[in-house]
Amino acid sequence: MTDRTLCWQPRVHRWDVQEIAFTLPVEGNPFERAIAAAFTGSGEQLTVPGFYDGDGRYMVRFMPAHEGEYRFRIPLPEGELGGSFTVLPAREGVHGPVQVYRQYHFAYADGTPYRPVGTTCYVWHLQGDEIFENTLRQLAASPFNKIRFCVFPKHYDYNHNEPFAYPFVQAEKKPGEAYAWDFTRFDPAYFRHLEKAILRLGELGIEADIIMLHPYDRWGFSRMDIRQMQRYFRYLISRIGAYRNVWWSLANEYDLMPLMVTDHWEALGQVIGQCDPYGRLTSIHNCFGFYDHTRPWITHCCLQRQDLYRTTELVDTWREQYGKPVIVDELGYEGNIQHGWGNLTGEEETRRFWEASIRGGYAGHGETYWSEDEILWWSHGNRLKGTSPARLQFLRTFLESLPGPLEPWRSNWDDRCACVPGDDENAPPVIVYYYSFMRPAFRDFTLPEGTAYRALVLDTWEMTTRDEGVKEGSFRMELTGKQYAAVCFWRVG
């Protein structure tokens, strides 16, 4: 639909994106012109920031949260623009953006449970078309429903190539400078490619956990001053904030950025609160010291291990400390490179996921198998080579079969126990034990008095389930005698 220079869609589905575009004369720096649209409809009123997309074109993107009739208006000195459109029911399989659910967990906007099983591919979208498509095909066949990746290119071990484009317009170099940027002018083509990646992930039902800043940088992007960073945050949020599968991660390893102090991070957190009208999930990721995750702009904890050995064994402690969902998005990677964080076995990678789950939290995968071409999944994507993804699919299928999220329950000193809470706190609908690296051949159990449960013995590595029938009271049950066993009791009826 058009009205002079104004273009928009007359109909859009709930939780999809209404894109409004219009042209204006370009004067000065068009990226510094403030544009916003007010949307009203179905009990919803939002003001959404717009952005400059190049060639005299401005855009506003809006995600409607309800069905029905909407109107919008864009006040401009040249004269107000406006129009109306209809929001249709959500497309099949679309459940809306992910939100915090029951304090420690997640669900889509329509109430459908969401159990994050994530992975990390820091700059997969900057590697060229072949790797871009290979990564998407691999993700489509994987258990992963969330992926962490960066806006900016990355310079680190096995990451020495130049990206196909840069986020800012180049400026005149001074003597001795390798790179120079005009941080007030963005390259729209760079951000369009980022949007393409987010949209393609959304088609696969995968959440895009967007890392906005990181320290691994030879181009100078990590050395912007705070005003430049705020400008960049506003531009990024206005461009991609309407996509329902976007999460914000202020930084990967924030504490390795030496020019940043706490006040700077707080200022950037405020920018998200001011510019994101949808309240997307927001986190900040550490290397050594944890950020104060009690801060109100942080919705969930995105954590890296702080100990060579103990990682997800501390999830229940961190839940209690911060009172928010915990995702250990960097628990160490399955692989064989020289770094201690990048040479875990598939068994250990899988075990740490189960430890997080049984303690009421979640975990993130990574893979760092060395190869001659130095294309490693953790940074480039392309192809998975490890043994853990199949086992993580087994875990995800198990978690999604439960009638609710797991909460820590009455563990003994030598096991971990969780339950799905129900109407009777003494006899929950589901009870789960996990034995980690221990390998009991049998175990004595005492179930809640007067309640019958069907018993299942899971081999979480071999991905098998053995039905032991209905059990009551106290009894001894044969287990696998191998590591990574779990036992699940389902209340009968």
C-alpha cells in the first residue's frame, strides 16, 4: 500500500513485522535524524523508533502483539504520515517472543513452554554465503533452539579473516592507522545482512541471542566512547528490535573491555530500556567476575564458568543469589583445541547440560574441533562434528515431554533430584534423579507415601529409556551401572 512516499502492508500476522518505509530529503547526517511512529490498536499503544536505511529511505518496524485493527502516525516537520492495517492471527507454529516464566524459566508469549538448548557461533553470518547456508542447514537438523552470535566481527585464535563488510562507514586514516571509522554513519548493507540471518533463524524457530559488544577486536569497534556506543545501540535496536526472536546480550565477556566501567554498562542498559518498546530478554556475559544480575534491566543470567571443573553444579546457587533464570551459555566446549575451555569430551559437555537442568537452569553448547581450514563451529558455524548434539536432542525431547519446568527438590548428599511442582508439594507429578559421573548398579528409593509412580531408567548417553513399571513406597531398583544415568518417576493418574 502506498500514500505518496509511504509504503506499508495492509495486513500482517500477529508477532510478525509491520515495515513502514518512506523517503525524505537528505540533509546533513541522515543517521542523526530522530524518527518515531506511534501505533494504536487492540488495547496496545506503543511508540517505536525508526532508522535511516540509506538512499533517502527511512523505516519503522513494528511487531503487533494482538489481532485486530491498528493505526499509526509518524509526526514530521514536513507533515504527519499515517495509515492503518489489520493484524491477522499468528501463523501456524508462531508463538510470539520468549519471556521469563515462573521467575526461573521461559515461555513464549502465548504460554507455550520454551526450554532453551542453545549453541554459540560467534560470527557465522560473516563467513560468506556457503558457510552461511551450511550453518542454517546444520541448525535445522540440530537440537538447538537458540544461538549466540555477534554483531561485530571477531579477532581471536582461528579468527583472522576479514568480514565481507563493516558496520560503519570508513573515515580518513591518520598515519599509522590500519582502520578508521565514522561512528556516526552506519553501513545499512551490513545490518541488512544481520537482519537476513535473524529472519532465517526465526523461520527455523531459533532464538537469536545478539551480542552487541565484545573485546576481541582489531578494528576499533570495542574502543568506541560511551556516546558512540549509545548511538550504535539505538540504531541497532531500531533496526532489529521488532523481530520476535531477538534477545539482547550487551557484551560477551564484558569485563575484558578495559575502557568500560560499570556506569557505562548501566548507561547502555538504560538505552535498551528507553529504545526497546517490547522488553526483549536482556543479559550481559562475563569472563571472570559476574555482573550484578540483580539489576532491573537484566532479565536473566547469562554466565560463563568461573572454575575449571565446577560449572553447572552451581546453577541452583546462582538461582538463589540472583532470583532470575540462569543460562550457563559458556560451560566449556566439546572439542580438542589447546585451550582448557575448548577440549571437553562429548560426554562431559552433555553431563554439564543435565547438571544445569536438574538444578533448575539451562546451558549452552559450543564446539571447537580443530581442522586444517580452521573453520570451527564455535565461531564460524558450518558443520557440527561432535557427539554431544544428538544427546542434547535426547535431553531437549525429555524436557519438553514434562508437564512443567524442573525445580530442585529433595536431593541426597550423593545425588541430584528435581521435580515438576504440582498441586501436592509432597507428591509432585514428576520426580527426576540424575547420577552424573557416578555409576550405581542399583539404588534404594522411597516415594511419597500413598502415591504410585511409573518408573523410567534413562541412559542419557546411549539415549535409551527402560520402563520399570509402577512403583510405590520404598524399594530397590536396578540401574544401568554406567555413568550418566537418570531416573524419572511419573505420578500415576
